[in-house]
Amino acid sequence: MTASGEHPPQSWAFLGVGDPFQVVHDEQRGLLAVAGTPTHGRATPVAVYDSRSFTRRALVRSRFPVHALASTLGARCSQ
């Protein structure tokens, strides 16, 4: 993972997903995907952020635990 010129705030609380459990940085798209810590009986938050400005692009709450994250950029098929 390559760090951008800007740094996130002092704590990870700005992410809104609790403690980060899984993190994936897609350098080509400039995106950062973060899955929060799973809690018993609650949905697991998964969010996507701009890796330069840390602006949230998407947030979903999975009813299933998140065990892995991956960028699918390389899996695209050209037509």
C-alpha cells in the first residue's frame, strides 16, 4: 500500500465503521475499502473511501461477517 500525500485524521473513528478489521487499497482507482470489526448480532459495516481525501463513496452493512476484501480491478474482462 502506498501512502497518499495526505494523512487520515488522528484516529480511525472518522471511518464510521468502528475498528478497522480488513483494509484494501486500490492504487489505480484511488480507493480504500474498509471492513469494520464484526460484532455479535449486528451487521458488519463495509465502506469505500477516496484514498486521497478520505471522502466516503459507499457504505453497506453486511449481515454476514467479512473475512476478506479484495480489489476486482484485475478481474475485469475487456470486450
